[in-house]
Amino acid sequence: METQTILVDRNVNKEETYTQAVEILKNGGVVAFPTETVYGLGADATNGEAVSRIFEAKGRPADNPLIVHVDSKESALHYVQNVSDKALHCMDAFWPGALTLILKASPGTFAGNVTADLDTVGIRVPDHPVALNLLKRVGIPIAAPSANISGKPSPTLAEHVFHDMDGIIPLILDGGATEIGLESTVLDMTSEPPVILRPGKISKQQLEAEIGTVHLSTEIKNNAPKAPGMKYIHYAPEAPVYLIEDKPALILKAIEHVQRSGKKVAVLSKESYPQADFHFALSGEALYDSLRKCDLMKVDLVLAVVPLNPEKGDALMNRLEKAADHKWFS
Ligand code: TXA
Ligand code: MG
């Protein structure tokens, strides 16, 4: 299969730009498109065969449910039930935006493989003109996980999608770099108080300002993994990633130690470390691109410099811990 990329001007909503994508989606195919968080790999969420193409393309485990994307709150309300006042309030306050709400799905709406046969669904309205234009035109709910090979860093550029999906999917809509660079906050509205299953740009503080107390899933004892995806390895480059405290003397020692064994070391940090073989930027926007650059440069070890006292539930820290599998350099 040849993978075509169409450049999309986010400020111009032209019919022709979207015709092919709409056609493919309506016929049960998959299309990659930009959102404000990361690129998504979309398919008709009501068509099990279409959705299975997403799982195949990504090599994604079947028990990890997908996020459904719709064009508005009104559309979302067609597909879910028992929606609490708090959930409605979140929709008004944060949609379109980087907040996925876990809600009771209306029975018989979504293909079973979208929700991994749970009776709940993760749903959001993305805040990106290209995603919204596409969703409005196609008129069906679109299941879309991040458009990367399962386990790899999520794509924040169309080039990242092409790298992972060349020859596997028919079409990529290229809307340039995504603004946020980390996946949406996932908030479980079927618990009381609601629980953040995956931290994102929309923080616990922002949510609490709107709907009162919310919990972080990491703070709850004996929780079965409620966001099934959270138990899998994520965001990992080929080389092992180690977290390291933001102490220049320690970092210089670590660089020297790794290089002494003949290995190439990359440092991910705000400040530059010219002593390292490579230095890549570290921020929410830059993280996944930096991790992918580590692969391109075939580095042997990655040091990710984290702030001394990261806040609980910080999205960047959450992704770094996963990429490093919680290993600290010592
Ligand atoms: O920013 C994003 O959310 C991106 C863009 C493309 O929208 N999408 C994304 O999807 O990150 P994905 O599939 O890579 O992540 C879905 C997350 C997983 O952690 C999954 O376990 C959780 O949402 N999830 C989905 N449905 C769920 C459900 N019914 N109950 C609990 N967790 C669910
Ligand atoms: Mg993902």
C-alpha cells in the first residue's frame, strides 16, 4: 500500500482537501490526522472491521480501548448515557480540548473492539481545526488512538506518522506540529469523585476549579488498572532511558561514566550539555520528537533531566517515568 500525505492548511476549510479522507473513513479504512495533542489514527467507531485495522496497523493489544472523537458536545450526547452534571460541566468548560471523559456508552453504539467490551467509552472533542473539519464532514464518531506503532513515542509531526505507518495506511493529513505534544487528560466520570486515569495538559487543579475534588489514579490504593492502556510499556525509544535529578555535577558525572564504556549518550534537558554526544529539548511539546531523535541517532543511553520537585500528576513527568520504566540513574 502506498501512503499518501496531504498538506492541509489549518486556516482554509476546503471541500477537496477532505474528500479523500472522508471517503476512506466512510468505507471502513484508516486515516491519520492531527489533533491539538498528538496525531491520531482514525476509523469509524461503529464499524468493528474498520477499528480492527487500527489495532493491526499499530500492533496494539486488543484489551486497550480507544478514544472516540466527535465534533461537538451535542454529538457526544448521542452516544453516551447517565451523564452527570459534573460531566456536562466538564464538556462546557474544556471542550473542544485535551480532556477525554470516560462515560457509560449507549448500548449497541460502538463496535466492541473500540471499548475492549467495557460498558464505558472514552470520548472527546479535539481542539484542532483539521480534526474538527474532518469530523464534521464525516459525521460519524471516529475512534483514534495515537498514530504510532504501539509502545513507541506518540507522533507530534506528520513525519513521525509516516515513519511508523509508511506502507501500512493509505492517508495522512499533515497539519504541521501538534501544539500540546502530550496526550489528553483521561478523566473517569463513572467514579465519584471522578478519577484522573492519565494526566495531561488539563491539570487536576484546573478540573477541581470546575467540578470540585478529583482524584489521581496513582493515589488510590488497590486500584485495578482502570485505564487498561496504562499497564503497557509506552513512549519508549530503543535505548534505555534513565531519569536523573537536575544537578549539573551529577549529570556531568553520569555522561562521563556512560561514555567511558564507549557508549553514546543523549541528554534530554532544558539546559544544553555539550559534553554529551547529543542534546535534545525537554518539554511537553518536544518530548516525543526528542525521544524519536534518540532512535534516529542510534544513541545507546538516554538521560532525562527532571526537575527536583515535580508536581504530583504532572503530565510530562508521567510520560518520562513511563519512557524510563521508572529507572533512575545512580
Ligand atoms: O490525546 C489523545 O487522547 C490522543 C489523540 C489522538 O486524541 N489519543 C490517545 O489515544 O492518546 P490512545 O488510544 O493512545 O489512549 C487511550 C487511553 C488509554 O490509556 C486507554 O486505556 C484509555 O484511554 N481508555 C480508553 N477507553 C477507556 C475506557 N472505556 N475506560 C478506561 N480507560 C479508557
Ligand atoms: Mg497511545
